Amino acid sequence: MTRKAPTGFIGNVRDRDEMDLGWQTPPELLAPVRSYYGGSIPFDVCTTAKNPTEAQGFWTPEDDALHRSWPKQCWVNPPYGGAMRVWVEKAVEEMWEDKEIILLLSAARWEQGWWQKFLTRIEHVCFIRGRVSFIRPGTGERVSGNTYANMYVGLNLADPDRWGQCLEAVGLCMRWYAMNEPPEKTAYQHWRQESKGNSRDLYK
């Protein structure tokens, strides 16, 4: 069985308690989200039948959240593998429908074009201080060795000030805006096209 990066639960996993494919969100990262929502998470769109986040409502992989309209308020800790892009793009699609969404994401995608495009669509982030130790579902033990930083992203926050107050103990909370759309090409690709590969242009 191939080990995956820490996740909520990956989409092709059903309800196997002893699985090693997806890990649960630790309580210290759920607590501020519950606080923001007044005590409990309204809806978790990406979890298992055990409902580890104790959300008021939830969907499992069988419910196929990627092909459904999401509730007005929801929490998402999506897969951190190749599927993360699909979940992020789905969240943005739901954002345009006036949904309030809080995501817990890997913050290790800065160089990717789709990720940069996503960042132009958001206004509120919280960069979690320290590396997150996710929870192994079968044993409840913390999984060390997370190689990625993590961040919360808030889409269509109804109360940004409350968001900051609830999450300030977890990490740096920021409002931001994009100054431009991300370029279609990398700096190297652009240079190759413009200079036709003459490396001396890089020293001008």
C-alpha cells in the first residue's frame, strides 16, 4: 500500500478504520473552526461515516461532493495529492454561489499555475505556525514527519473579524488581494521565448 501525504480522507477511501491512506484533522485545528461557527462545524463535505469532525452534517466519498451543490457553510480538508486541485477548483465554483467555505490546505503549491490562480480568488488566509501532526484513524496516534506547511483558507467569510479572533492563536491571519493574474509561463519559459536561449541576457 502506497503511503500518501497527510489528508482529511482521500476520495477513493470508503470507511476502513485501519487504513493508512488518509489521516484526520487534529483537534487543535478543528477547535478554532468550531469556535468561529459558534460551537460546531455546520457541514463537512469530505469525510467518512465516522464523522471525525463531529460536523452537524457530512458527506462521505459515496455522496460524491464533487458532483453536488454544497451547503451554505462548510468545512473541507481535501486530499493533498493530485486530487487537491479538483477540490480547490470545486470550492471556488461554490464560492461564486455565495457559499461560506473554510479549507485546510497544504501550503506547498506556490509555484503551480493553478494554485496561483486560486490565490487570486481568495481574501482571507491563516498560515498555521509549526508543522501539523495529523491523526492516524485506526489508532488515534499523531503522525509525525509532515513535510508540508499548512494553511486555512476562508472563502466568503461572513465575519472576517471573528475569523481572525478565533484563529489568531493558531497562526498568522491575513487579508490579501492579488495585484495581477498569474503569468501563463514560468520565468524560464518566458526567457527562452524572448531571448531564444541566449544566457547572456540573464546578466543584463
